[in-house]
Amino acid sequence: MDKIWANRLIAGTKTWAEMPARRHAGVKAELAKRVAEDEITAEQYKEITGEDYNE
């Protein structure tokens, strides 16, 4: 489910505020993985989560 939420957030069809709080940690990990794999930028990570990406 974390991957699905990450996809929705990246696509802009859902916002961080709409996501259940219990998913935050898992989705952050999924988004961080995608930054590390160059699928999204650190700036996109920050736009989505509101937090800086830390390698």
C-alpha cells in the first residue's frame, strides 16, 4: 500500500494531508528509495512530505 500512496503522491492525485498517518513512515521510506534510485528528485520529496530529503 505504501507504493500505491507514493505513486498517488508523485502523480499529484493525492496529498500528504489526505494520507492516513499510519502510512507516513512507510511512504517516506518508499519516496526516499525513489530519490536514491533517481525516480524523483530531493525537491519533489520535500514538496510531497514537507521535509528535506536526508541521504
